[in-house]
Amino acid sequence: MDKQAILHIGSRVVAKEAEALYAIAATLGDTGFYEAVNLIRASAGHVIILGVGKSGHVGRKICSSLSSIGTPSFFIHPVEAKHGDLGMITADDIIILISYSGRTDEIMQLMPYLHQREVPVIAITGNRLSPLAESADIVIAFDIKGEACSYDIVPTVSASATLALGDAMAIALMESRGFSAQDFSKNHPAGHLGALLAAR
């Protein structure tokens, strides 16, 4: 495959993801985004995120972002949750479940146990009519026209959409709380970013 063909594929992928993000930004008010941010703002506990596969990887990054801006957060793998890690969840915590299909078995099997603990559940999903959306207290649902690959199977656009929603939540929390660069530096003292903040 020649250079132009490779560049065409790369540009197509980036453009398709960008198109989806613009559409999600325009319809954010139709989701539970506002309610989710306010719920987290009022919480004295942790934000706990669960997801499987690519959703799990994205969830870990969202946890990292939330923690760095003063919202303590950690990730639990859904399978490990059923083998004792449910004990990490307290009544003060908030759960975010990530599943693009809204039907992930490992996620749905946890719902009875989460309801027993009476913890609020936020769902991030690409299917607003899914079992997950029906079971959650707050739903942030998004629509995409398909994944970026030719076969519409590789989690690309859906993963970028989920990550962008997590970033949007983190920054909304950060700015609404007046969390400053100095506050951020206390949580991120190392690396190039830490050095830049220390020099301010």
C-alpha cells in the first residue's frame, strides 16, 4: 500500500472520530451529563469506574484524570468485583459503568449487587435503550454513525467518544469547583508538567 493510501486511511479515521465528537458536543444537553456532574460534585466519596475491554482501558484513564483534578477515583474490573472487590465500594461512593453496547454481561451481572448497596449508578453507553441504561440512575448516552474501520467492528469512534465524555466531566468538575493550577500541581508534582507548574 502506498503512502497516499495510508494517509487517506489515517485521515478518514481522525475525521470520523472528530465528526462524532462534534455531534456529541451539540447534543450533550439531551443526556444526563449535567446531573452526573452535579451528583459527583456533591459526593463525599469516591468515583468508581467499571468496564471491560476497551471500555475498561478508557475507564482507567478517566479515573486518572478525575483523581488529578481533585475527585478521588479508582477502577475496579467487573470480574474482580464479584470476587471480593465489591468490598471496596462504600455508601458514599458513586459508580460509573461503561459499556458501549449497554449489554456487557460482566457489567449487567453486577447490577443487583450495586442496587443492594444503594449506590448511585451513572451509565456511559452508546445505547440509550439498553438494559444498562434502563438500570442506571443517570444515563450519558451518545450516538455514533459507526466505528472507523471498514468492517465497523474495532472500538475506535466509540472509545474516543467515551474518553471525550470522561474528559468533559473532569474539566466541568474542575472548573465548577474552582480547582486551580496550584491545586493540580499538588497532585502532579513530577514530570515535565510538574516542573512547569512548580515554575509558575
